[in-house]
Amino acid sequence: MILARPKTVSSILPLVWGMKSLVVAGCQECVTVCQAGGRKEVSCVAQLLEIAGKKRGFLFTIAQVTVFRQCDNEYLAPLDALLKKADACISLGCGVGVQFIAERHPAVMVIPGVDTVGGGGTVIPGVWEERCAMCGECILAETAAICPMTRCAKGLLNGPCGGSVDGRCEAGPDLPCAWEMIYQRLRKQGRLESLTRIRPPKNWAHSGSGAMRKVIREEVMPCLSVQPLK
């Protein structure tokens, strides 16, 4: 899932100061799981904005809405009527959701209410770890499903550096060496020969370092004559 952390209301307030009508929009997908942008967080942000406004002698009119998914245009219809009357929308969805709302409502200022971090999952309640850099060139089959791009502090592709000691990374004593973990798991699977294959340098053309990436699958498109949106 996409990991995100909430922005402070104090960082949002200067952007909406002087506006009268706001919409705080949540998403029921990833940001709900990591407790950054679900219904509860929408209510919390709206209340905090109202309190901050009253303290400064200003009253906001704030509508609250949480859609099933902000990164799909078909689920954004519940926002349409609200945003026709709004000065700004504070999106608690990921950066993709912010952009989809803005494209659908180009006359409305759309403000991100969270910082999008990356792809990860729940370790224990209240702790989410990034596990995927979304680099577009996955080698998890070769590394025992441990991602060296995110788990190794240096993103090394061909084994550990010279700084790891007793299975710990030199970047911090609480950080396990990713390549030590890869080695131990490959050993349990009887696949240590995977470590003998030299991996070429990372092809960053597949990553987010270049132009905007797209995934196009014609077999799931409604009609082959329909071209994907540019």
C-alpha cells in the first residue's frame, strides 16, 4: 500500500487563510490503513481547522467527505457538488489522489493534507515500513523477496558493503544488514547460487527519476480502439 503521514494543520492553515468554504476529502484505501487520511482523520483535520479559525476570529465552512478511492476518477463523483461551492479542497489521499482531484476540478485549489512516503506495509499497530521503492524493475525473485533498494541503506545490488558488522548496518545499530538477511533466507531455501550471479547496474529509466511512468495493459482496457489518456 501507499504510505503517508499527516501534515500539520499549522502548515495547511496559511494556504487556506482568507477562504470561506473548504472541503476536506479522505480516501478509504491506503491512507485509511496507515491512519493518515480516513474518515477519522478527515473529521480531526476539519475540527482542528475550525478551532484554529475561531481562535483567530475567522469562521470556515468545512464539508467532510471520504471517497472509496481518490486515485480512480470514477469514485470522485461525490466531490463534484461540494467542490462547485468550495474555495479549496484539502485532500488526505496520496499525491496521486491530489492530482486526480485537481485534474477533475481545475478551478479549485487542491491542497495535500498528507506527505506521501512510498510503498510499504504494517509491521505492528502504529508502525509502517517502506518495503518497495517502486523502481519499476523488480528483482525480488533473486533476492529471496527482500528488497535491496529499500532495505539496504546504500541500495546495493550485489551483496553487502564493507561496513556491516555482525549482521548490522553501519548506518545504525538498529538497522539489520539487508544482504545478511538475503543470504540467510537464500541459505534456508537452498538457493545460495543466486548470490553468484552479478546483477548489472540499476536501469533508472524504469524508475521515477525520468518521465512520468505508465502501466498499459490492453487486455483490461474497455476496447482496443480506445487509446489510454495522454
